[in-house]
Amino acid sequence: FISAPTLSQVGGVEAFSCTEELEGHVARYRRNMQVLVSRLGACGFSKLSVPQGAFYLYCDVQDLLQLTGCKDSMALATLLLDTCAVALTPGLDFDPARGGKYIRFSFAGATKDMEAACDRLQQWYSSLRGRRAAL
């Protein structure tokens, strides 16, 4: 055939009619990004790359690697999942050569989840800094 099946064409046209729903997602992503950008510095993630159109932040975590003794972003992501119940994506998934120094935060979820994750990360970071100061 030289064109898409009729059912696919009808479905494609319908996909363009949900503008209100999609604008709601974009507004939520914007709010979530603002939550993360405003709060992650207090959680030890001070070197952020703010996106221009994506739904994630890419963070340089070299300082946290040194502070925690983690060898790379995979180890740090595992530590944070285990201790804070926050799932982050290691930069190694995107760049095998330099990704060990970066972590990715997705903000495509619910705003309350972004806030709760920041609360747990901030508590973890404060505890980590307190233990390091006591040494």
C-alpha cells in the first residue's frame, strides 16, 4: 500500500485533538522542573543542566561521588535507591565514557512525588554532611 491503513489515519487525527490534556502535562512538567531546580542544591546536586524542552535534569555528581565514596553514578544511583527510595538514572546509561560523573532526574511524574523525593534526598544529604563533619 502507498498510505497508512484507514484505522491508523483516524487514530492519528484523533491524537491531535487532545491539546488540553497535553498542555496539562506540559504545565505539570514545568512545575516539577521548578521544584527540582529550586530544591536539589540543598540535596547536594548543585550542578544542574536545566533543559530547554526535555522532561529531565542532567546533574554533575562528582562532588557527591567524592563525599560518598561511590565509584560512579551507577553506585550513587544504587545508594540513593536503597537509602532514600529515590530512583535516578545513572549517566552511564547515556554515555559510557563520561556518564559515570552524571545522573539524570526525570520530572515526568506527579508533583507530590517530586517534593517527597526532594524531602528524602535533603534528609539524606544533611545526615551525610553531619556524619562527615563529625569525623
